[in-house]
Amino acid sequence: MKSQLTLRVRYAETDQMGIAHHGSYFIWMEAARTELLREHGISYRELEERGYFLPVWEAQCRYRKGVRYDDTLIVESWLSALGGASITIAYMMYIEGEGKCIIAEGQTRHAFTDKGGRVVRVPGFFRDLFEEEASSNHSKP
């Protein structure tokens, strides 16, 4: 199940020319990832309260078209891989109202860790929330 987040490019996310800074895309990915988890029944807060963390250990973004201050973006996210101790989230970004013209695509890979920072297996409750999706999504962004 793909999650879809709508957001507006803020002035602070742009450079002097009014074009979104490349680092802003990773902030938007994080916001989309948070919503993806929430839509599947768990928040980051709840995950941390259960003693688990999801640090990013790899992040990629392919920029296709610049976006400007006040553009409205659609960020789609989905779980593209569920490993023994890690997950991969894929992302596609579009400008609202311009069809499915991709402005950026990317992915983030996360290790499951405990409070001490040790890598641990993906917990069963999390696997249950995403197992069906992971088996049907073997595509890269």
C-alpha cells in the first residue's frame, strides 16, 4: 500500500533563486516515511516506546526537475524491502496538478536497533504490519 503525503515547499527550504535545496528532499522523505508508518498502524513514537529505532544507513535521491517556493508536492512512499534486520522505503515525488511528472525519486534503508544502538531483528509486530506489502513490492523507485 502506497502512502501519499501532500506538502508545500516552504521558503526556508529554498535557495536565493527560490529553488528547493537538495537537502530538503530528504526532509520530505522523512515526513512521508512517518506517515507511511502511521498509516500502517504504528507511529515512530510508539516504535521508540517499544525500544526500537530506525536509523538511516543509506539514502539516495535522483533529482529530475527543480521545484520552487510554494509549489505543492505529492510524496508517495512504500516499503520496498523487508529484511531480517532492515527495511527499505522507496519514494516518488510529483508537483500537484502536473500529472505524474516525477520531480524526484529515492530510497532510504534503515537498520532496526535497540536503545543501545545494537542491530536487532525486525520485530514480529512490525513484520506483521508490512509482510504482505513487502512480498508484493520488489520494485526499485
